[in-house]
Amino acid sequence: MPELPEVETSRRGIEPHLLNRKIKEVIIRQHKLRWPIPENLPQLVAGKKILAVSRRAKYIYLELENGTIIIHLGMSGSLRICTEKTPAEKHDHIDIQVSNNKILRLRDPRKFGCVLWAKGDVESHKLIKSLGPEPLDESFNADYLYSTAKKRQCSIKAFIMNSHIVVGIGNIYASEALFRAGINPKRSAGKISFTRIEKLVDAIKITLHAAIKEGGTTLRDFTGISGQPGYFAQKLLVYGRTGEPCPQCNEAVKQFVQQSRSTFYCPNCQK
Ligand SMILES: [Zn+2]
């Protein structure tokens, strides 16, 4: 599943091809994604200039003069830049063609993604308005996380994966950040000291920055026709490494199920 670093990498990959271009045509081959693509989207956006290609949580925004196209990649979505010469394949659900004849194409085999339209202020859209801060923004800091965690009894892993608290920390990066911070994923969010919360905030930012950087350096195939554009092999410390030696202490990495998701951790390094 694309997590925040993949989405940010995708955003950076498509931005130079779309910025300040006018939308020429929108072709919808499949309306039924997680939510239906609005029938009138092609009419709403035709001839409009793309003023910005931005991101909030795991949503990519194409900001136009009259509103915003909101794109989410769901479980299996990917974006690529191509031209009309590249024939659309089975799961290529929507093409947004711009004035340099480049096409932004969404492929989504499992159809959990979405392409929506927000008129006016996108931040007041129902999917967006209750989202917590961005993990890489300054507003996401130890003071914020510590005061929000107070009296919370849920596990720290569930807490940082809650998008009302902070956005874009999925299962992989939650495990990775907790390992870096030396915090046991089962620990109660409200019972962690300020110093350790500070460490966790740093660990989240370091983990995400490293993954975005990795994505940028391995992003070769964005405009190609093969492979999975925008995805990349991540260098993971504990996630998916059950039984392998912990990179810090050599003890075997353990796995257990938490909120029906796999959690990976080192029982020796994470208290
Ligand atoms: Zn360890």
C-alpha cells in the first residue's frame, strides 16, 4: 500500500510535467473507485490551469483556478506520466491530459483509490477537515504529541497511526519509528515520558525523510511504461524481518498482531 513517502515521491515525480499546464481533456474509463469519480469532472476542469501540485496526508491535490482535484492512491494505486502513444491497460481508470500533451494516468487494480473534486477551499472538504497535522510540519512536535497523548490508554502504535492525531503514518513507518525511538509498540500512549515522546517525534521525521529521500533516488521509471512508478524498495530496520537479527543488538526481531495489523519490534531494544 502506498504510504506517505510513496505519495510524496509520486507528487514530486508528476509535478514538473503538470505545473502551470492547462488541462486539455479528462478521460474516465472507470467511475467506480472507492467513491465514484464525478461524472462532470471533465467539464469542470477542461481549460483550467494547474496552479499547484501539492499534498495533504496521502491525498495529492491538483489545485486549479476553480477548485481542486483530490487524488488518493488507495491500496494499489499508482500515477504515471505518459502520452497518447501509450495504450491504456485494464486498470488504467482515468487520464488527465494537459497542454504539453502529457497524460497523468491513474492505475488502480483494487479500486480503493479516488479522484474527487473540491470546489472552493479544499481544507474544508469532508475527507480533509478533521485530519491531524502533517508529520513533517513544525506543528507536529513533542509538545503537541505529549499533550494529545495524555490520558490516552490506547497503544502508542495505534495512537500515532490515528489520522486525527497525525496523518500519514501507516503500519510500516509506525513500526520503524517506534524501533528507532526504542519504544515498545504496546506501551500505553498516555504513559510515555516527555523525553521519550520527543525521541519518537524525531524518529518519525527521520524515518519519513529517509524514505522520501530513498524514493527520490530510486525514481527512475516514473514516465516509463513498465514497472510500478513511484514505488521503491525501502530500507527497513524491523518491518517484515521476523526472526532476523535486530540491527542494534542482534536479538531476533519479533512479530505480533495489533489492531489486526502486523507489528514488528525488538523486545530487547524497545521498552
Ligand atoms: Zn534490538
